[in-house]
Amino acid sequence: MSIIQAEVEYVDRATETIRYLEHGWPTDLCRWHSHAEYELHIVTETRGKAFVGDYIGEFSPGALFMTGPHLPHNWITDELDNPQPVKIRDMLIQFSQESIDGLALAFPEFREMEAMFELAKSGIEFTGFNPTFARGHFERIRNTRGAERIVAFLRFLVRVNEHAEKKPLSVAGIIQPEGSSKQARIAEVVDHITGNFSEEISVEIAANMAAMSPPAFSRNFQRITGNKFVEFVNRVRISQACFMLYSTDDQISAICFEVGFQNLANFNRHFLKMKGMTPKEFRETALRELAPKDEVKA
């Protein structure tokens, strides 16, 4: 069985703070990869499957995404539904954490975007965003240079940050330790779960770690993370299982126990509920779609 690893892409920002890129389809640029930069990405034509971290979902023309640093991603057009090449399928902008930090330092008002950038570590789809409006912003950024390009880019960032429908895609860092005392304590529990997902951890143990009663912990955990505690633990475990399914050739039963589930039936049930497919179907889909085309043909 082939093992799929994300190609690491180096983005040269020696002369430009942000990088604009567009390409058609098919192209060698469409591959499973990651990079240190954030990426705003609109698909202008074709339909297919979006792969972002452990997320697999559908995309169609006008779909707008943001990916965070080092989050693997790829958009794969369905060749049967889209048999003809297209001139421009993707328009994207890449920018660094350093640029964002510098912006917030110079202009504290931009700190209101911090929640969006934190969410982008999981990947975001801006559902319901006007595709004509979005493409117009991408074109303005493409057609300008220097300070004008930066201004156009910041204007677009403000618009996407204002958009209410931000759908998180993959499991990643949900919250930062900064903020209220309660939020910091919940963040410590989240960090513990993501680093020790295979261990048995009950609400009572987690509440004790956060120095709260179990009812108060459960209430605060759901308010801060948007997930019930047990659901979040299962999400983290399923997320890790997804990475193992396409990056190792371990047996599914072995992966089930390695990520912390106690029996295969329970693992399969939660996996199907969260991913809409079985672990076997997920592995087959990922290996088929994410493998380099020359590997598939070989």
C-alpha cells in the first residue's frame, strides 16, 4: 500500500509580503501539500473533493477557503464531471504569521481578526460568501502592486472576517491559552487531549485538571470550544485516525486501538458519523485521490 505524505512547499516572500497565484486545471500544482503560510483560496470552476487536514468534502465554483500554517490541503476536480481543461480554476493568496503579527502590533484594531486566524489552523470554508464579490477582490489584488496590493488584501481580510458563516474543517488547535482564567484552563485540557488522545480521560479527570466541578467544566468546555467534551475527545481521535489511514499502512483495527477506542464497532460507528464514510472508504478515497498521478498509473 502506498503511503501519502504531504509535500512541503517553500513560498519565497523575499520581495513581496503576500503572494498571489492562479492556475487552471489540470496542473501539477494540484497536489497534497502544506506550507508555513496562511492561504486564502477560491475555486472558480469545476466540482470535486476538498482535502484539508483530516477533512474530505465537496467543492463547487465559488467555494472560498482559508488554510492555516502547515495544514495539508488539496482540491481535486472530478474528471468525469469536468472532462475539459479550464484556464483558471484556482485563485489564491498566501501570507505569513509574521505579517499578521506585525500588522496587529502596528494597528491594534486588527487584533479582532485573531479568532479567524486561530480557526484557520483547522481550515475554514466561508459558506455562503458571494462568489462574484470574492473573485472581484482576488482580481484587484492580482492587478495591483506594492502598497495598493496590500491595501486591497487588507480590505478583503476585513470582509471575510465579517462573514458569519465560517465552517471549521479539520481538528487542530481550537483555542489559545490566552484570555480569561477559565479559557486558559480549558485550553490546557484541550492541549492535554490532543497530546494524549490514546489515554482514557473522563469528564471527572478533565474537570479536576481545570480545577472545576464536572458540571461547570462541561458547561464551560462546550461554550469555549463549541463541542461537548466526549464529542471533542472522539473528534481528536478520529482526526488522528484519518492521518494514520493515509500516512501509514497499519491495519484499521490497530489504528482503532492506537487512537484510544476500546472496540472496533464503536470506532467504526463514530468514524462513519463524523466523516460520512467508513475508515476503509476514507483510506481508499485518500490513497486514490491524493497519490501522485504517476503513482496511480504505475
